[in-house]
Amino acid sequence: MGSRSGKVGLLIFSSTPPEELASVARSVEQAGFDEVWIPEDYFFIGGPTSAAIALGATEKIPVGIGVLSSVVRHPAVTAMEVATLARAYPGRITLGIGHGVPVWVAQMGLTPKSPLGALRAAVQTIDELLSGNAVSGEHGPFAFDGVKLVHPATEPVKLMTGVIGPKSLELSGEIADGTVMSVIAGARYLEYARGHIATGAAQSGREAEAHEVPVFAIYHVDTDGAKARATAREALAFYLQAVGPTPMTGVYGINDELQALLALGDLAKIAEKIPEEWLDWFTVAGTPEECVARIADLHEAGATSVILSPYPPDDVSRMVELTAAEVLPAAREKG
């Protein structure tokens, strides 16, 4: 596929205390990253409010919200919040919308009958409202009666999805400007995903090559490569246990092996047993040189930007400094 941008951004970890968001966002911009992304993991920090803090603390860097659940807010409310940010900070906000982690959505009693239908309705109605159009009628699980924003966006806002499965990827290609990829989306999965995205894009006449693919990645960089990989191993074990076997791991033919690994139950035991090659597939970890190589692999597989997710969060300052000095310049040169 090849890189089309070579961009590198940073994802602010959801466990970051709200009072630290402004300073972290500022440090990301000053370090020279191309983008900063804010998660909305329920029940940590709010996506739109955290994005507002990040936008207010920085000058030019684009801010992405990755991602909101399609059903947690009515699309009219999401559109209003995003339009407010888009008007106050023109050209700097990107919105990601997904199904939401099923366990969290169920905790709120919001599990939709049709996740695909809810996602389609949310993306399409938010787009209409941001464009200044009125929306009425039943759209998926949502009802509208002459809803129209008083302050619609004055320029287009990028609307992306955050999805994993083949049908959802095809829907994303059909209706969205991009697809935000999970932190365990390896290079082989990106090639798989872009195929499904292209299928969806063809259905609606969209240009598949214009579809953006920011890829989140578990990240730990250190001059001691072995130490960095050991730390990333802990984070990978956590995410694999939380997500389980999916197409992201299935494309590597390891879902049975993963299922057996997860049956161990204990996070420390799972981390200990993770094969070394899984770290290469699913994380960006090691020395600065090793991290540059992994970032290049993701760009080559079709990532339009690689969004590093530093783990653990309390080591972000050191990693941002080392990344700015030794990773970003070399990654851009390769990109």
C-alpha cells in the first residue's frame, strides 16, 4: 500500500487525570507530533469535553475524538457538541464514532438491536446536522422532529468510525471519511481492513484512497529495548484479555492459540506467555530505532497516521521527550 503521509500522533491515555489534560496536550504539540487524539473510554474522561480542553491548550495541532459510542448520546447532541468545537477551532477537530465496548454500553442499558443500523444512522444524521440541514423522522434507534443546529459547522468536519469486523469496515468505507484502528491493529490486519473499506467505498462511489486510517498503537520506547518490550508486553496482555479473539488477531491465524492463552485467566501469566513475535505484530516497542521500524511497517500497510499510545501513562513525559528527539525525525524521513 505504502504511506501517503507519514504522520505520527499521540493518544492521551484515558486514565490521565482531567487536570493534566491541558499540559499533556501542550507537550504533545511542542514535541512536534502531527495529531493528538482523545479517547472516550467509559467511565474515564469525556471525549468532547477533553477535546475542548486540548484544543484550548494548544495552537494548531489537530485533535481527534476516538471514539464515541453511537448510542450513548443522541446524534443531535453529538452534532451540537462537535459543531461548537468546529466553530471555535476551525479545521482542527475530527470525530470518531463506533459501536462502543459492549460491556460498557450494556452497563447503561443502551445495547442497540442493530449495532450497524445505529452506527449508520448516527454518522449520517450527524453529517446532515453539521452541514446545517434539518433532520426529521426515524433513523435507526433515533427519532428527530425538525432538528436543526443554530450554529452548524462552517467547514466540513471529518467523520470517522472506530470499527473492527468486516461488515462494519464495509459500512465505514461506504459512509465515513476514515476508520480509526484499534491499538492491536497490526500491519496484516490493516491490509485486510483496507480491502473491506474499499468494498464499502465502491458501493457509495467514494474514493477508497481518500479514506483516512489513523492507527492507534501500544507504545513504549526506551534506550533499553528489552525493558521497553517487557513493559509493552503488560499492556498487550491487558488489551488482548479485554478484547479477546477478533479479526485483528484472526488474520495472523492465532485465535485458537490466543483463546488458550486467555484461559490462563491471570494477567501476569498471560503476559509472560505472549510470544515475542506478537510484540512485533501488535505493538510499537523497543529502542528508538526499533520503534521507527514498526511505525514504518504500519505506514507501509496503509496507515495514514500512526497514533502512539504511551504505556504506562505515568511515563508519558519521558517518552514524549525521547520520541521528539529520536523517533519523530527518523519516522518522518522513512515516511
